[in-house]
Amino acid sequence: MSGPGRRVIARLGASALGFVREIGATAVLLWRVLVAAVRERPSPRLVLLGLGHFGAESLPVLAVTALLTGGILVVQSGLIVQRFGVQALVGWGVGYGVLRQIGPLLSGLLFNGRVGSRNAAELAAMQTREQLVGLRAMGVDPLAAVVAPRAVAMVVALVALGLASSAVAIGGGIAVAWAMLGIEPGVFLRSFQAHVTLADLGANVAKAFVFGVAIAAVSCRCGLEAHGGAQAVGSAAAKSVVRAALAIIVLDLIVSLL
């Protein structure tokens, strides 16, 4: 094999090894945070602060996006509804699409962009200012005192936001279906109730939980590995968004297959 070919293969191999190494490091951090949370239960006060910090402040953005998404689903399906006269299936189509796929995926990506990057930046700032080193010097485990409450709050917040945004998206679908397609809310809801099951709701919660764990693990990993000054903080936030978004897409495929 020629020299350029060997160099390409070497680079690909190095990239693959780096990718596997990063997955392993993130999994190890997740395990350490879990052990720390079990050994020293996170302060309920800090978890509640995290829920307000990460969850409540994200609700308006997710609600508006979900409302528009529900309307878009109905608009896109309007042509099929009018051509084949399947008004009775609109509620099922919107409910199934929102609960199974669009709701948790959209919530996860928006949550990642807003909250994951914020968490990574804040932890990176603590790391670069040696605040976490100071905690260790005082005999306090930063994973239990700082990281675990944030991770728990992020997972709980995303599950709650996923359910709330899905409900808003379905509400937006009802409104647009009534206004643009003439489908009465009663027809929409009967279709929804007849065909959407608890398994669809369970899939919504499961995906939101998995995405929340991934965002928390990746953002904490990117924040804790930061070294340097202000540039390191921005770099940690950017890496967190990209890596967690990729993780969400891969996990969405895996959970959907399962």
C-alpha cells in the first residue's frame, strides 16, 4: 500500500480509537456520578434549584416550538387528508408521531442546545477557576456535591419537558386541524384515544430519559475536562452540543429499534 493510503488508514484508525476512548470516558464518568449519588444522595435543595435552572426556564421555548410543530404536522398531512378523506386518522397520526418520535427528539435537541451547553460552560468555568480542586482540598467530592445534583435535575427536567411539549404539540395539532382542515376537536380526540396507547406514552418517557442521561453525561464530561481560560469554557460548550446531538440521534435509532 502506498504512503498516502497508509496515512489515511492511520488517521481513520486514530479517529475511531479517539471516538471509542471518548465513549468509554463518558461512560466511566456516568458510573462515577451514579455511585457518588447513591453514596451521598444529592441535596434535594440543589436538585430543585437545578430543575428551575434547567427545566422551568426552558419551558417557554419548548412550548412555542412544540405548538408550531404540531401545526406543521397537520399542515403536512392536509394534502393526504383531503385527497383520501381520512380525517378520522389525523388524531392518531399526529399523536403517534409526536409521542413516539418528534416530541422527545425535538425536546432533546432543544434541551441539549440550551441546557447542555450551559451546564458544560458552567462546569468548565468552575474547573478552570479551580473551584472543584478547592472542594477536593476541603474533603468534598465534587461529583456528589456539584455534578450529581445537576445530572439528576437535567434528566428529570427533560422527562417532564418532553411530556409537556408533546401535550402542547398535540394541542397545536388540534387547533390547526380545526382551523385549516375543518376537523372538529371531537373527531381528532376520538381518533387519538382509539389508536394511541400507553406504549406510545411509555416510548416518549423512555426516549426522554435516555436523552436526558446522554445530555447530562456528555455535558458534564466536556465541562470537567476543560483546561485553560475563557476559550476553554466556550470550547467545552461547543463540544458538548455537537457530541450530545450525535448521541441523541444514535440513541433515538437504538431505542426505536428496541
